[in-house]
Amino acid sequence: MSRVHDALRKSEHGALASGGDFTDELNRPQAPNSSVKTRSLIPDDLLETVQEIEFVPARDSHLLKVSGEQGIDGPVEEFRTLRTRVNHLQSLQPIHSIVVTSPSPAEGKSLTSANFAIAEAQLAENPTLLADFDLRRPIIHTYFGLDRAPGITDFLQGKAELKDIIRKVAGMNLYVMTAGEAVMNPLELLNLAGARNLLEGLPRLFNWIVLDTPPLLFAADANLLSTLCHGTLLVVRIGNTTIDSVTRAMQSLCENNVLGIVVNGARRGELYSKYTYYHSYYYRSEAEDETDAEEDDDY
């Protein structure tokens, strides 16, 4: 736990940038334990049958844009860094499903889930599923302008087919699975064998399955889901998350499959400053090249 404490102390002094600063050498994740044989829930041609939607982010959603025009934009680079580090972990061990959670509400876990999934989906041949398993207060559907239902709860209750709860985002390898209709006790649904079988079967079609889940200290959902997935990302917020809450959150996860900590909430000036040199150099060099070309034309 000392490594986590060190990271939080640094974050409280503003030393860590948002969106992808990991603690070093955290414990490697363990493969989920399963006593239930996986059923063939997912047809091989599923992705060919799902509905395709346009990528029109909700206003003020702060989702990353699809176009490459943001190549030197700070937040984009932070999520690309996060993507690179997690992909490196995948090259070392079989990791395909990731729970994204936080100790408490309002620490940025849902936005981190969505932007991390978008960053992954921008890579070629990297099909990525963003699944809203925060069945208590879902928000992913609002980010993408979708209806909440049909979704995960409808599928687990047998009210919808899998192809009806997944949408493909046009122009990228991103698929979105919404939460579904509100239910009285989400934890009971997640304890069903159907939830386990679903999460065990999805890696057949997706290289990454990113689960947005409730905060660890306010519901047991994320703890349960972390046992069904290959790894967990813990999102904390500078100036909001306390060392005590991170300690308790890590203890609730038994520290056995935490991939790292994403520190959120850095000041925009701090985030952009380290890209300023490369930004100015890129455009200065481009302008100089154009000037040189014009001078060559004059001779």
C-alpha cells in the first residue's frame, strides 16, 4: 500500500498529470475464477448484426474527438499514454476485460472509461466494447445520445437479445453497451450465472471490454465485477480523493488485480505545458519548410 500512498501524496501536490499516471509495479492481475462452464451465448456473427450509430457526443460531454486533428492536444495524449501502458500489460499477460471504478462518486470514472475506450477503438483491428455496468446511476448512454434501454439489465432478465443492446459507433472500432432499464437490486442480477457467462464470452469478439462501474465504497457491484474481469483501473481525483478512501478501496479489491491508478483533475495549464514545446516546434518547422520551398521556387 505504500506505493499507492506515495502516488496520492504526489497527486495532492499536483505532481501527476490527469488521465494515465500509474503507480509502479502494482500487483499483476489474476484471471477470474469460474466454477460455471461458459455457455455459448455469443454468436460468431454478432458484430455484423448490431445497429450502427453516428458519433455525435453530447454537448459538454468532454469525450475525445475521432478526428486526428487533436494529435498534440494534452488530454488526447494522456489517454493515448494510458492506452499504451495498458496495451503493454496485455502483451505480458492475457488481459481483455477491465473494470474502471473509483473510491467515491464524482472522481471521473465514467469519463475515463469512455475516453479510454475511444482511444483503444482508434487503433486498427482493435474492437473495443464500452459497457455501462453502473446499473445504479448509468451515464454512458447520455454521452453518446442513446436510450438507456434496452441494455444490460434487459438482457440479463431475458427481455432483450445481445444484438439489441450493443451499438457500433461509425468510423471506429468502438461498440457501446448501455445499462438498460432500472432494477431494484442490480447486485442480484450481477450474481446470476448469465452475467459471468457474458463477461467470459465477450473476449471472443472484442480485444478490450471496458466496464464503467459504481464507486467501490458506495456499492458492492464493482467488487463483484472485478472478480469476473482481468483487471481494474482505479480513478482518483486531485483535491478530492483522500489517502484513506484509496486505502479502503484497495483493501476492498484485495489488491489482487489492480492494474494501476488514473489520476484525474490536473489543471489544464499544467497538462498542456509539457506539450507546448512540441506544439510550437511542429508548427515552426512546418512554416520554415514552406518558406524554404518558396525560396527554392524563386531560384
